[in-house]
Amino acid sequence: MSGGPEMTGSVKGRVLIVAGSDSGGGAGIQADIKAVSALGAYATTAIAALTAQNTTGVYGVVPVDPAFVALQMKVVLEDIGADAVKIGMLANAPVIEAVAAEYEARAVNVPLVLDPVMIAKSGHHLLDPDAVVTLRKRLLPLAEVVTPNLPEAEALTDLPIRDLDDMRRAAELMLSFGPKSVLLKGGHLEDDSLYDLLLTEEGETVFQGKRVHTPHTHGTGCTLSSAIAAGLAQGLGTRDAVARARRYVETAILTAPGLGHGHGPLNHLHTVREFL
């Protein structure tokens, strides 16, 4: 736990989110805040990039000055503190370096969930290609759990991934980079069954589910990693945090509101029943 007063009331767990924004509200900081709040934790933020996007694509990206990203982290950690940190889109190597340094200085004992955001569903690059090595060297060794999808895992490992055995090999290699656990998401495999592989030093857990055929999956990666961070902040172990987060995301997909003309957002607020 990092600094800050004791929490009271019904909110349990503080999650500092370091990521980019999504003007369409389906992914990024906006999805992160919704997911953390819907699971009963308290979200704070350090915005690392601004994007102009909607359900049809990303139309512009403006990175935030690295020193200002670090300042956002500093003032939040000094005052409110954090029980978990979630890191998403960081855009470039200087921002990655600044975020890693600030985390090491002020929150190194706080569990970190790293979602290595690289490419949007529309195909737009959200991380400079030359920053992949920096991400691998500076942030993976700090992570409690890293949550790549298959294209991100291929970029981090230079390994092709076509099936569950390939997922195991890639996860094992990523684990050797230093994180305590790897959750490799298998949604890009062409199979009606959906496999997510959680690998730790103690062994593996394969989460299996049935693929939901829908275009409304924008922000699933951001949402899942933030839901995991909320679980860790609330004292759950990694496996239980992942299991709860997967259930939360599955229901959010199944009850998606159907907004937009492209990849629509999830229903992040399906846990909030009083006003629905």
C-alpha cells in the first residue's frame, strides 16, 4: 500500500490508473474508471496520452509530456495513495521511462497490472514501435501481472502464436522477463472456445469460455486489466482477481448497449443496479 489515509465507507481499494484517454468512452482511462468504480474500488488517474477516437477508429494521438505524467502520479500517490497500479497506453519510450521511475520511487511495493497497449482494434498504432523494447525492459520486470493479447505477446516475444501450445511458450518467455505472472489472452485465436492462460512461477491456469460473436468488444483489454487491478487492490490473489474480472467482462459484453457504428463499448455498469 502506498501512502494516504485509511479508507472508510463502502469503497474498498484504491487504484491508480496510468493510461491514455478515449474520447468515445469505451476504452482507455474512461473504461478504466468505470470498471474500477463498478467493482467497488476508487479510481485515480495519470493521463499519459490523449486520443481522438470513436467506435470506428482512432483519428489522432497526442502524447502527454513525460514530466507531467510523472507529476500526476506523484501528487496522487503522496496524498491519496494506492493499493494497486494499472498501466495501459503510454505512447512512447520517454513516457514509459518516466512512469517506471515514478513507480519505483513511490509505489514499488504496490501490485502493478501492466496492459501493454500497442495497437487499437482499428489497427492504429498506440505505442511507437521502437518503444516495445523499453516497455519490455522497464515495466515487465515491475509487474505483478502483465495482460497482453496475442498480437502484443508476439511483439514482446518475437514468437508466432497460433494455438494454446504457442501461448504457453510465449507466456513462459514473458515470465522470464521478470513479471510475477502473465495472463495471455487468447481472443485472437480462430476458435469458438476462448482460452486465457494465466502463468505464474507456481504453474498455469487455463480459463476457458465460449466466444461471444458480437462487434461490441471495444475496450475489453483495458476493462479486464482494470478489473484485475481492482481485485488486487481489494486483497484478492491474482488467480481470484483474474477469475472475477473475466466474469465481469463477460457480462459487460453480453449486455453491451450497442452504441456506435463500429466496435461498440461494453456495459461497464452492469453491477450498478439501483438506478437501472
